[in-house]
Amino acid sequence: MRGKLCLTTAVVAIAFSAAYVTSASAMDQKLHDMLPDKIKTAGEIKVGTEPQTPPYDFYGDDNKTIVGVERELRDQMATRLGVKFTDMPAQFASIIPGIQAGRFDMGMSAFGDFAEREKIVDVVNYMLEGTSIIVLEGNPKNVHKLKDTCGLTAGAVQGSIPLELLDKQKTLCPADKPLNVLQFPSNDQIKIALQSGRVDVSMDTTGVAAYSLQHQPAGGKKLALVGGAQYAVGYQAMLVAKDSPGLRDALAATMQSLIDDGTYAKIFDTWGLGDNKLAKVTINDAARFANYMKLDD
């Protein structure tokens, strides 16, 4: 994320989105025809997502309905493609294996694009994002960059880019100041670990972290985003199996249509993510960000 988030609450954002949710009021036959026959027959696209990543995918006030930026994008794509997107909540680390096994048709859960990921799934890039450091409010451990985590304990979600970054930093720490990296199934568990002192620091997608920290419940220890240091800046994407190029291309073309007619921009601006927008959807384009996993100089 490049720029400061100024986000509304989920309720306000959802109400605002109602003004443009009908902008694509009918199926686009050309886009529908791009879909694989099995998707047309089923009438649905099964989406693996972890609804613990606001503002992208998270549970609304009823704790049942998934809302957020990516959910709104799926709603718009569903109208144009003439099929529904069925969200299938899952732990983040299980989504790519689920795509490979055919349990999910696609993954959409604040996924980044990088070369290693492109070897196992096709990656449809539709926005920009980054990864930031999270600490207790007041930054008691004085962490301003990744190199400052040596000698501390850090937490990250299993199978995530933050975990890869921390594991890479771990190899650079001196023997007398090792970095201990713990893995967790979800960001919610990491927040509890930070508040309890089980971990000293964590990392998360910048947009996710900024939204969550601006909406912390009253009482208890507060968490804060470390400014001035951002890592793994690159694409955020939809993931599709390597053997499903028809679905991949249909998703890319549909997202591009949202960009071209301004619907995409309205969704992003509503959620305070205007700086994350792209003008063109790309596929398997991680090479653009060759230094994606670069740490501190």
C-alpha cells in the first residue's frame, strides 16, 4: 500500500457500495463464453478465501456474511460472468493446495504474486500491496526495520509472505541474537500472541493491518503499524489452477472490464485503497517486481 489509509467502517462502506452495485446490471455474453464448460454447467465459481483479512475479506456484523473489497469485486464479476462466486472459508495455507486438488476453482484472499507461486498456480494481478511490521503500541522493543527483529520472537501466518520474509531475516541474524519465528493459522491468533507478549512483532499485508488497527476494540493492549518500512511491495492477485486457462483469462478480462468502466475505482476509493489501484490487469507478472523479497540494505 502506498499512502495512508483513511477508511470508513464496514457498514458505511457497504451502504455506499449499494449506489453502484447495479452498474453492471446484465451478463456480458462475451465474458460468459470465456468460462470453462464445467463452470457454466455448475453456475458457480468456488472461491477459497480466509475471511480474516479486512478490508479485503472478513465477516460483517452478523459474523456470517463475508464482506470487503474482494467480496465486492467478486459480486461485480459474478454479474458480468453470469455465474455466482461461492466463498469457501479456509485457512490461508490450505487454499493453494485446495486449488491444486480441485476443491476450489480459484483463490482470492490478499494473495501476493511472486515467482515461486507462479510455478504452481496461475496468478491474475489486479492491485498493488505491501507488507508492514506490527508491534505493541508505543513500540517497546524499538522495532523500525526487519533487521531490528534479531533477538526477538515474531509471529506470521502459515504459508504467507510475512512468514517468508521473517524466515529470510532469521538467516541474517547473528548467533547471539537469533530471531525466533512462530507460525499461526490466522492473524487473529497472532494479535492475541502480541497482546499477551508471546511474540514481540508480526508482519501483515499493509492494507489489512491498517484497517484492523484502525478498528481495534476498546480496552486491552493496542497494536500499532510501524511506519517508514514496507516490504514485499508488489501485486495482489487471484489464483487459478495451471490447468484452467479459460477461467484464468475470463477472470482477467472481467476484472479489466471493471477497471475500464470505473466500477473498480469506486470500490477501491470507498475502502480507502485508492493508492493500490492498477490500470491494467496482468497474468504471472512477478518479474516486474524482481526485488519483491528484498530486506534491509
